[in-house]
Amino acid sequence: MGSYTPGASLPPTPCLLRSRPLITPLVTPRSLGRGMWVKTRCRHATEPSARLEPAANIATLLDPRPAGLRGGTIARTSTKTDAASSLQGGHMTRYPVARTIKSALAVSAITAASGAVAVYAQVPTSTSSGQNLQEVVVTGSMIKRTDIETPSPVQVISSEQLLQSGYTNTQEVLKNLTANGQGTLSQSFSGAFASGAAGIALRGLNVGYTLVLIDGHRMAPYPIGDDGQRSFVDVSNIPFDAIERIEVLKDGASAIYGSDAIAGVINIILKKTVQGASLSGDLGTASHGAGSTYHADATWGIGDLVSDGHNFYISGEFRKQKQILFADRGNQYTQTDFTSTGGLNLTLGVPNTLNGGIARSGTGYVQDPASGNIVGFMPGCSASSYTAGQCTYADTWDQIQPPTSNYNFVTRYTQSLTRDWQLSLGGTFFESKSEQTNRPQHTFAGGYQGVTSGPGVTPTVVPAIGPTTISPTNPSFPAGVVIPGGAGILRYTFLNLGPEITQTDAKSYRTTVDLDGKIFGSWDLNLAAGYSEVKLDLTGLNYVNPGNLQKALDSTTAPFLVGQPNTPAVDAFVAPVLTTTDTSKLGYAHAGVSRGFAVLPGGPLGVAVGVDYYNRRQYGVAPADVANGLLPDFSNNFTVGTQNVASAYAELVAPIMKQLELEAAVRYDHYNLSGGQASPKAGFKWTPISEFALRGTASKGFRAPGPAENGQSGQTFFAGTTNDPILCPNPAQINAPGNFVDQCVVSVPGLQTTNPTLKSETSKSFTLGVIVQPIRDVSSTLDLYSIDIDNQIVSGGPSTIVRGNNLTPIPQYQSGGGTALVAPPAAPILYQSTSFINANKTKTDGLDLSLSYRHLWVGVGEFRSEALWSYTNKYEMTINGVTYQLAGTHGPSFFSGDTGNPKSRLEWANSFGRGPWSATITMNYVSAFNVTDPTLIAFLGTPADTCLTSLTNQGGTAGLAYAIPLSNGVIPNPKFCTVDHFTTFDLYTRWQVNRNFNVHGSVTNLFGAKAPLDWVTYGGALGAVPWNPSLHLQGAIGTFYNVGASYSF
């Protein structure tokens, strides 16, 4: 069967619908959505008809034309019938259904594996027997329409394409979006503030500029912001099997959705109705071992909206992923000795110039406090072995992939109240658990200085704890060692406790109510309300309390033993379990109406108006011991805040000609803390001929300050020591007359505070695109974009000295010698604060290009090839009036997980299907980029605008392993200056055994491509390993095999 022309008879070939995974074969017709019955004939069919899967899952079936060329005059003649509408006696509309059958035969079940190459927008459900097309709402618009192509580019990933990706979790599919770039957040980054979460950064503008919706409504964000600041929705805590489709709007959308939609919108649409039951399961394992996955899903639904007037379904899903350690892979992940290439030996336990010849120890040794010399070793190491670099220990904790588990439950009840009214009640529960590890804590040879923190707590420097010491009374003290004064400084890495572990357990609850109907005859009304909450339980294990450690080392009744097993009680005292619970809550209400007014030459004038309200509350505090400044390493930040947002919007769609459609929208949002913001948008679509269309948009957007930026929030740290300029006017001579005692060397706590005067970040966005279909089997789209963001909210405002109001007399040095109590002219320093400010600007532009080819050969099968390429032409950041070009560099490295900023990402899927068998192979490509980050000089005061300065200063492996040659101006290897391109191939195949049962398998990273070396990122185990988990994770995992089966009844 070649091509099919409307009006021609179907050739008597075997029923190709049987081989299409997008089509359930040989099933008695049932209603689809609001009813779409499609008749077909099969030469060998055992039943008279086949049922298409729900239309929302077959975005490419209803209309084979490329995105943007659909609709128009053909779609508006949907009530007409002609000879082409008759298929085996089925009286159907010309374009919606006759073309549906044509597309069902022409579109393979093996459409693009990853879904990233599908650029079709949401699809309306057609009806049989000459009924009108069902109107739908497309992401990025509030107006129902039958012409589902808007001026904004929308990419759709169907549920089928999710399966064909070869993955079993949503975050991996979204991470492979070609529009996802710099600033994306990975669960594999163990140093993230938002531990355990994952986020998407469309256009490389970090996770705070991408709005993630579920069923068109906001979801409570993760309780901890990216970098402790930017709000985002955790995409690791979203179901996989319950998704009907994902719509990715790659355009600014603040005029429709309000704040955060500057880079675009990801709308995750869950299944609306389910009939029958299904079971599925998958098992996966890596070719190099470790990292196995287990996935299972069960769904059951009952009721037909058309015949029964109601539908209810429930879906449950479980997924477990085991960890992969660096030790499981070897090569670049375990290399620590770089001496053969002119570097240092960084093997743990080996003395080198970087550690000043004093290496960390896995067995323990003691130093003389006076001289600093090592005077004794615990069992397991000796002076000679230590000098020879033989007292080493291995990294058995750093992860390539953390262990995770997900539990997802989705339920929905839909009731048709009358012909035009429908009520839907929904409930979801998502749970995501993860465990991230870092190297074990070591003793505090330099002491420890903590700072208190918390809502309403004045930051205070707690009493300093001196270097960790061990005395001869401890049973672990080396025999025969005598130190003047008795105690010596203990050097030890707590291998007997194990690595520092952060466990996250994020539970997401969501309830929704939607009421749809018609009022006043022709107005479509939508009322919606919902509540969502994310409850995050954080647990810290093996974080050492310096004060408790010293007490335990000094104890004569229950001492802490170095390098030996201790009782659980002693371990719990030295490293108490840290716990805290953070929450993020969001309630919303929506009311909107829309209708078509006067009929213009191109169709009815569409109008929508509505109001929204949502309340957001965030509460996050550090564990008690951390907030009290008693131990390091665990993030000491807090956020408590509330946002109330009231909004109103209006939208207009005017098809003023058959070839030209104009649209306009405006939205006004009022925030209780940051005031009001108006966001307009305009767009057009011009289709002069059926083979060509031109589209474009212009809009303004904004991102309002979040609770972490203008609420009651902060992060404390030790800012260092300084002299009080008022109470110590003569710092050169501490005891000079007039100086107050202890005010020339003041330990100052620091506090990163919020700023209630912050303005919203604002943006201007433009898109311009063409859609071309020169011949039936070939189509292409090209969309240019430009985004300009002003008033970006950044940390690093001017430092402010905060003083108390205590003027009680304190000792002051006198001219005659001695001291006297004198009332100070100003209260002593309490802390030093810095706040968020509106400062930076960012401008980026680029393009998305899609190409599609498909052909059906009679008696052979169908081939389909689709590719999507995203290219960043410009990425400019302006800081303090200086503009830095960052496209194709490693900047801005200061955000998220230091992902890098590649210019190009490509996905190319090639599919073939024959009979019940189908297969797809997909190429994924990330371009090379250089290691420089010109913005580092503005953020940290150190340059990184050349390869040499970048390798030296950015905090990656090169700065450690090759510190000596870099300090001498020598680049160890020119290849270090570039992070190489990364190309992988994924294979998916499926065999439809019978109408109810199929088996499938996939191989990701088919040819075992290795992750390229990234010598400057701190994203790889905090700089300890030269690799980039955000962009090159599959290269570290290696080839991964997955097999599964599905059964429906």
C-alpha cells in the first residue's frame, strides 16, 4: 500500500491496523472520549471493526499534514459529506475521519521513540456520522477550537512515545528534550540544594523559568528551591503510565499562565477516562552491572461517558532503581593518580602538595599540636607506609546514579450531568524516594565555627570548637606515644561510620474538581479548583557533630574508638540522625468562559475571559542541630512564606481571512508581596497555500519573586573575622587606648536575607516560524526564538553590618594601661547580611528545526524518519554593565549543577514496522562546548575566560589533579579545553502477540558511548570526577537493557 487518496478504495491488503501500537486491533468499536467510531476492514479480521486508541494519544493520526497546515477551510467544512467520506458504508466527515483513516494507515505505530521529534499540537476527537469536530483547548490558549494549531510552537509527546523512549520514568524523557539546556537539575548531582529533585530548563534559562503544569493547572513546587532560591516542580515525582500526553509549549506564556512561563510551559496531561484493565511490567539492567530497574503498573476503569454517562478509573505504579557507584564503572570515575600525565596523586590517604603533605587517613594518626608533626599511627598504617603513600583507602560511596523508588496512584471520576455539563473529580498521590551520598566526614583539624539560623532567629556565632584531639585515656591512642600536654590532634576519616547520606522522601498530594458546561446557550464555562501539597521528609545520616565527637573521644566510660566498631549508642551520639520536614502547599481556583462570536471570513471570532486565584505556602527549616549551628555539611537554610495571587485574563482569536489568523491575549497578576504585573501577547498564522504556513508571536512575561527571595527566608554561614570599625578604631594595635576588648578580632556570622522591595523579573519573547510540506511524505518546521530577561534576581547585594541595641558597658583599653567598663558608642556587631537584588540581564536566541519523512510500501512495511534540532545562537548575560557571551561555553557555572551550555541538541528517530512487529532507533546528540565561563569573574572575582583560568578556578577535577602545572601557566592537555560532543543510539522494539498481549524491549546507549571528560564541572561528585551528570548520564551508565510485557482485558 503506497499513499491513499481521499475517495479511493482501500486496497485489499492485510489489516495494517493490527500492526500499529497506536491502534488496539480487532476490538469491538467503543466510544472514544465523546465518541469516535472508525470503521475499517481487514482481509483476515475476526471482528468487523477496529478501535483507535483515545484520540489524545494519537496526535499524528487525525491529520497527516505538518503542524500549522491543518485546519483552515477543510476543517471548517467538517459537517459536509461527499464521496470521499464513505468508507465501507461508514458515513463520515470529509477531513476529520476520512483523513483519519488515511493517517491510520500511513502513520506507523513506531512513531518517534523519544517523542521529542513530534511537533504536533493537541488533537481534537472527531465524531462519526457527520457530527461536528469536538473543540479542545490547546496548551498556550484558553479558547476551544477545532483548528488545533496556534501561532506558538507546541511539541507533543504521546503516551505511546513515552513507552517507545525505552525509559520507564518521566524525568528521563523530559531531560532528552532538545530544548532542555543549561541549568537543568539532575538527581545525580549530589551537591544540589534541592536534594532528591529534578528540574527542566527550557532554552537553558534554569529551572525557574519553565512552568510545569498538570492538566493545565499549577502544582505545588518542590519545598526547597534550586540553589535555595528558584521555585520549580520536581519532574522526578510525576507518574509515567498515567500520562495521556505531554505538551511542551516552546514560547513565552505569561499572558495565559502568569509567572514563571518565560522560557515555556510543560503541560503534563493525565488520562481522562479508562475502560477495562491493563497490567504491565518491565525489568532493566546495565551491561556493566548495577543500576537495575523494576517497573510495574496496573490500571482499571469502568463506565462509558456516552452510553453510561460516567467513567471511573484508578491507576497504580511502582518503580525502583538501584544505585550505580563510581566503583562499579572504573575508568575516569575511579582514576585518582594523575602523576603519569604530570599531575598529582589524589588517591585518598596519599600525601601530596595539595594537602600540604598531611593526607586524610582511613585508619587514623595523631599530630603534635605544637609542631604539627605526626607522632603516632593507629593500627593499619605506619610511618614508613604513610611516607610511601601506601595507607590508602578507596572511594566506595560516590554515585553515578542514586537509588530511587516511586509510588504513584491516580484516580479520576467523570460524570456527564446533562448533555452539555460534565463534572470531574481527581485525586493523585505521588511519592519519590532517593538516597544521595557524599564522602565520609573527617575530624576537624582546624576546629569548627557554627552559626545559628531559623525563622525569627538572630544569626549568632556559637562558641568555637577547637581542633579535634585525642588523649592517652582513649583506648585508640597510639601506644608508646608521649605528647607534651597529653592530647594530640586527631586526623581520621570516619570510615567506620560510613559516608554522609541524605535521604529524601517527597510525598505529593493533589485533589481537583472541574466543572464544564454551557451557559446562556453558547458560552463555554469552566470552573476548577484544586489543592496540592508536597511533603518532604529529609533525613541525614553519618553527619558528625564536632562537639559530641570531642566529648566521646574524651569519655572514659563510653569512648569513641577510632578505626574500630563502636556501640550504636556511641555512634548515635557522635553522628545523631538529622530529620526535618519541609512542605510546599498550593491551592487554586479558576473560572473562565469562552465562545465564538461573529463569523469572520476565516471562521468564528473566539473570545475567552477568566479569573484565577492561588495561594502558595512554603515552609522549610534545617534540622535542629544544623539550625543551632552544631554541625557542618548539611544545608543551613530556611524558607517560610506565603504568596497570594489574583489574576484576570482575556484572549482573542480572529481568523480575519481563510488564510490569516490573528490572536491577542493579556493577563494581569497581582501578588500580595510584589505588586501587579501585566503580560500581553500577540500572534499570527498565515497560510497562503496548503503547502506553506508562516507563524509568529510577540509577548511580554515575568517571574515574580518567590518566598525564598522576598519572604521570611535566609541562609546562614560563617562570614569570617573582622575588626569592628567603630569599637576598634586602631586595629593595628589591639590593646591601643580607645579600642574595646575583643572587638578587633570579631567572629561574624553571615546571613543571606530576602528583599521585600524586589521587583519581578520581566521578559520580552519573540518567535517566527515556517511550516512546509512540499510533497505528501515530507514535512518540515523551522521556528526562530528570542528571549530577553531584565531585572534578574541574584544574590550578592551590598553587605550590611547589623548591630544590636545593647549599650551595656564593656571593657575598653585605657591610656594608662588596663581596662575600664565603658558604654560603647554603638552596639557590637550581631551579623553581616547580604540580600537578593535585581541586577542581571540575559538574552538568548536560536532556532528549532524539525524534519519528517514517512512512506508505506505495499507488502513490506512502513518507514518513518523524524528529526528535531535545537540550536542556541546567542546566550548573553549582562552583569554590572558588562555583557558576556556564553553560548557554547561552560557558563554560567554559578547556577544549578554547572551543566554547561552546548549550542546544539539533536534527536533523530528512524522507525520501521511490519505486521505485529515494530522497531525504532533514535540518535541523541549533544554538541561540544568549551570549558570557559566568562561570568565567573563577576560572581566570584576569579577569572575563567581562558582555558587556563577555567581549568584553574572553576572547581573541577583539573584544578585539583593538575594544580601545579596550572599554577605555572601550563595546560596539561589541549583536549581539556573542550567538552567533547556526545552521541548515543537507543533501540526500541515491540511484538504484538495478540489483541491483548505484547512484549517489548529496549536498549539505551546501544553502542556503549562513554561520557566525555569535563574537567571543570563541579557537578561530578563536587568536582572530584571529570564528568557531567546532567548532559552525559547515559555515557556513565553504559548500555542498558530493558524488557517488558503488557496485557489488557
